[in-house]
Amino acid sequence: MAVGGALVGVGVELTTKSASATREGVPQNDVEPFYGIHQGGILTLPQRYTYVTAFDVTTDRRRDVADLLRHWTTVASRLTRGRPAGRLAEHAEGPDSGLDSGEALGLSAARLTINFGFGPTLFAKNGTDRFGLLGRQPYELTELPSFPGDQLIASQCGGDLTIHACADDPQVAFHGVRQLARAAGGVASIRWSNSGFNETAATSGTPRNLLGFKDGTLNPKTASELDRYVWVGYEGPAWMTGGTYLVFRRIRISLEHWDAASLGEQEHVIGRHKTSGAPLGKSSEFDALDLGARDSRGELLIPLDAHVRLTSPEENWGATMLRRSYAYDDGVNGSIDHESANQVPQTFDAGLLFACYQRSPLLAFVAIFEKLARNDALRKFTTHTGSAILAIPPAAARPGEWVGQKLFET
Amino acid sequence: MAVGGALVGVGVELTTKSASATREGVPQNDVEPFYGIHQGGILTLPQRYTYVTAFDVTTDRRRDVADLLRHWTTVASRLTRGRPAGRLAEHAEGPDSGLDSGEALGLSAARLTINFGFGPTLFAKNGTDRFGLLGRQPYELTELPSFPGDQLIASQCGGDLTIHACADDPQVAFHGVRQLARAAGGVASIRWSNSGFNETAATSGTPRNLLGFKDGTLNPKTASELDRYVWVGYEGPAWMTGGTYLVFRRIRISLEHWDAASLGEQEHVIGRHKTSGAPLGKSSEFDALDLGARDSRGELLIPLDAHVRLTSPEENWGATMLRRSYAYDDGVNGSIDHESANQVPQTFDAGLLFACYQRSPLLAFVAIFEKLARNDALRKFTTHTGSAILAIPPAAARPGEWVGQKLFET
């Protein structure tokens, strides 16, 4: 399958199915397709940086939301080709002379992908059918249950709309979010925003997260796996066919406590060897999990509460999701005990921007995490502080169409 | 001058003078020298990511601080060669089996540099000569004055020690800070930490900051300029010869307000054209500033309050500093008016991690910023929320020496 345009910023429209279908290993150019069947940033070979930004819709007019999505689609199609959001002429004056903020001038598209998502509150908020969309809300797009151990911060959760931008250059990714946020003025305002990074070597193997372990080894890969586990099919609703659902969790990892655990303890928590990524007792990352294997004393090699066991399809009736997570580091924070005026030590506010895509959140993330939240050995080191579930509709098929059009217009 | 080791992780000690002296354009390898005359990350061709992390010393024993600096030097020399901080053996058990957290396994050195700085409070805090170092405090290492418009957050300012890590891979940079923070246990604890990014194309021209303008055009470059303006010379104290002073400011930019200004307004604020970076009225980035040039109506082409005029050496009796700033984006934040329960809209907490190195902060940053804080047109869009001044001592000359040794031992 040919790549639809070798030059950045020339305006060639890419209509290929997906990035991963058009590229073999190293990118031939750094423009990822925008138009097609599925939105970008899902199958796309993971870029180095991500922004996940949620918006509250501030209008009560359905038409305004539709106009915003149409406009966002146009702007995103430009940005993902490495073009500015709007005119930026040297020496220009006047109200439309700065429609792009300029910090990506001279930079390439850096494999920028932008996808848009719809939260449950876009359909109904406080029991109100805000935009006449309630009848089209998918069964699967329902607020996540409250899990044991959740310490969610309300302002870091939910949102009516999301933008998910990924690129190999953080300035390109941030630039994209900034132009889209600006374009939303009067219709939607930012609720929360998270940024994350991946190690540079993501193209040469499974990247490691801040636990130091490889993350994403068992992702579905083949077209039939993706159709079965990731893409919405006949079950619909029709406007979601070819779409998927994103569950996003901001997971703080207590790095200080994790680092205080010995390597052996860490490997028992995860169920894999740290260096190789092999399941405990095996030697290669992609060796099959043998969940029944025991050591010479009769103990299970992979403990009952090991993360890899509890998340394995074998122990979840085949439930599978496509994980596409990033590390985050938001500096440090601590607190002051006002009674004693004691300073509680600053600790890293760092961890994982966990993102998983699946056809059925109820069968995948919710089912698996109901178990993890109760039993996972890793839960001693993690705290979920942010959460969202989003319907990720299919892509705009071609220029002139827009993301969400079938939801709003048909 | 030959590069002292082409292989990563082999343990070859680099003793070349500085990165910029050993590399021509594109890096020949991705290990930057650690030992030498000057610490890394100052002249080094800017990497893509930075971490600036400040520590409070929690011990009152001088020897503990010296031991920490000796240990930090050893660990940093390993990390900057792409090696783990300590042993990380597969299948290992025991207390020293996880001395490296592992997330940089398999990654290269990514041009990691780590430098260490000493704040004024290392010498005296609340009037106390904590470690018997007060007599060696440089005259130039004095708390910055309070500038008009400062809205500093105390917990984001100051610090006894700093680590400044830069790398082309954010995971490598964070990994470095994490290992060093861990190594500080019981002696120093993190006070604040900031992370920032640079556009990827920094190697191919002056990078743009989040204002969308090129930043760093007029940096000193020649050896004589650097000796005159950046490196501490005969004035001493002796332990600082070959060192420099870092002024760090976390500058929030009101991107929403900036983006609402037209291109023409923005260019008058900065005094340069946005696209080309040329001074107003000129056509090329490196055209000399003509601060007296006027248009046909007799108006100054570069306004009196333009940022480029107020920061120019011509208007500062030659004062010059080496700027090495990064963009930052820490998501969004807003506030709630508790009286009315009105939500104040979320805005980007984004801007500039401004860092400048100079031989004399009093003649350079302080003198220039006293003017800027009162007159700079850009001040309408910026808020300084974090601040620190650090003595950056010279590098450890060779293995066995450690950063700060001359301060503590002689």
C-alpha cells in the first residue's frame, strides 16, 4: 500500500487505512494519515509524546458543538500535515493575522496524530439530554464504576470532549492542542490536560514505563484481533462503527516506595523479569505465559497476585484491550500538616497515563480492573487520581467530512 | 580535538573540554563529556529535555553533604555514559539488587548531561553558617532582589542544591534525576522539580519558545565571549574558577492572552518578526539590531519597550548572559471563587523555564531584569512564579575528583 504523500505541508490528503498499515518499521515520512477509517493515534506506532486534554462544553446549542467538531476536523487535518492552523503572514496586521501561534514554524509534522472523543456527559448531564443526543448514547459509554482504592480528583476526571494528540516532538503536540483549545473559544473550555512521554526507542522494542518494566508486550496486533477486541462492529450504534472506546487513567506511582523494593520483589509483583521482560521462569519477552508453572518447592512461579497473571487474557475469559500508555512526570508535591506544621516530604508526582482502547469497556477494562483493584500486588504502589471514558468515533473518511458527523447529522 | 570514546557504556572517561568543542554539528555519538573544565549542559548543544530539581539539605553534618556530592559525581559520571546507576542483575535478590530503577535499560546516553549547583542557603540559612562554608560564599551568590510584578511561590523557589539534567530522551533525563534523588536519601530531599522541552529541530537553528518566537539568537558564542561573560575567572573565589552562576526563573506565559494579540502586536512586543526572527525592519535573523532605526513617520522601528531592545547588550552597557531556556507545560489550572462558587476558567500553566548562565548575576540578570520588570512590553503576558540562583562550580577534572571538592576540602 503506497503512502499518500511524501512531502510535508503540501496538502496531499492521505486516505490510507491507518498508519500501521502503511508503514514498515522506520517511518518513510513523518506525516501520519488523518482521513480514513479509524482515527489516528490508536494503531499508530507510538510517538514519543502525548497530550490528553478534556473539555467541558459551555454552550447549550447543538449546532455550536457540531460547528466546533467540523472546525476541529479541518484544523486537525492541517496540523497533522505539518501545516499551521491558520494564516501567519510576516508583517501582517489585523484580527486574523495570528491564527497560528507559531511555535511549530519550521518543524515537521513529527507524526502528529489528533483524535477526538466524546464523554458520557456529552449525551446527558445531571439527567438532562443536553443536545438531543441521548437516544444515541452507546450502552458501553457509561461512567466507570467506583473501584476499591480509587482516589480520584474530580477536576482531573470526565469531560464532554477530549483531544488526544501524539507526536514525536513535544512542541508539535502541544502546539496542536493549543490551536484546538483556542478554536473552541465560547463553545468548550479546558477541564484538564495531561502530558506524557515515551522512551525514544519505542520503535525498536517494547518501551519501559517508570516501573522500569516493559509495558505493552501482549497487545493485540493482527487485523482479526483488532476487529474482535478494538473496533466497534455490528453492535453499533452506527455512528460508532469503526470507532472504539478509550479508558484513560492517570495513575500515580509511588516511585520512592517502588525503588525501595528489591528487584526480586518487583519481579514478583509484575510477574516478569525486569531486564528481559520474560515471564518469570522464562528467558524471552515473548515467551508464552505459563500460569501453572511451579518451582522445585511447588510454588507458582508467577504468584497469584502478580500483575501479569491478573491482566492475562487466559484469566479474563479472553478479554483483551489495546494499551497505549505514556509515562508522566509532573514534578513533585507534598503537603503540610497544619496541626503540627510538619512538612510532609515532597514525592514525585509521576507515573503512568494509562490509556487503553477496546470494543467493550465493560468486558475489557472494567472487568479486568475490578479484579486488579482488589488483588493486584501492584496496587500497593499505585494510586488512580484521574479517570475518563470516551467514545472515539471513526475518522472522517475524506476532506469535507468531520469527526462525529454521523452522530450529529443523521 | 578527538572525542574520547565512541562506544556508549564502555566506561571510557571523557576528558575533553566541553561538548561544543568536540562536536561539529550532528553528534558523532550520544555521550557528552562529564569530566573536564566546565560542567555539562551549559555549552552543550541544547538537548530536547530538561529537568531542574532543587533539594533542601536535611543534615547538619558537613561531611554528609560532601559524601553526597562525591557519590552524586560518581553516579552522574555513570549515567552520562549511558550506564545504570548501580547493579541491576536478572534474578537478583537482596538489598542492593535494584540500585537502578531500570527504565533506561536498553536506551543510549541520549546526550545526557548532569550539573550540580549550590544555592546561597547552602552557605547560610537564617543567619547560621550551617556547614562552615560561609567564608567561601561568593559575593555574586546572593539572593535575588524582589522584582516588581514577581508572584513567586515560595515552595517553587530557592534550594540548597540543584541537579540540572538535560537529554534528548525525557525518560533518560528523568531516570537520571530519579537515581540521584534516591541517592540523596537522609541527606537532602527534593524541594521542587521542573521539566521542560525544546523543539526537536534545535540542532538546525534557533529554537522557538511558546511565544512562537525564536529564543536565544544573541547568545555569546566565541571562546573570548564565554570567558568574558560566562565563566568565573580571576575574581574567584578559587573553588569557582571555571564555574558560572545560573539564574533560573519559572515564567508562566498567559498563552490565551498572547494568542489574542495580533501578529503585529506580538512583533512590537518582541521587537522581531515572528517568522524570520529578524529585527523589525530587517530581513534576516542574524541582522544586527539597529535600535535607532525609524520608519517613514519618524517612529522607532523597535519600540522603546520592546523586549529585544531592553535585553540588548547595547542598552545594557554590554551586559551579556548565556540563555538556555526550555518550554514547559504543566497542564492547566484555574481556581474557584469560594464566595460566589464561580469557577474561574482553566488556563494553560505553560511558559518558559528560563535559565541563564553568567559570570556576574549582578551585572547581567539582575541589572537587565530590573529594567525588564518595569518596562518590558512582554511583562503584560508573563508571571514569574519560581526563582533560584545557583553557583555552578567547575566540573570534576577527572575520575576520583568530585564536583564541589575544592569548596569542601580546601
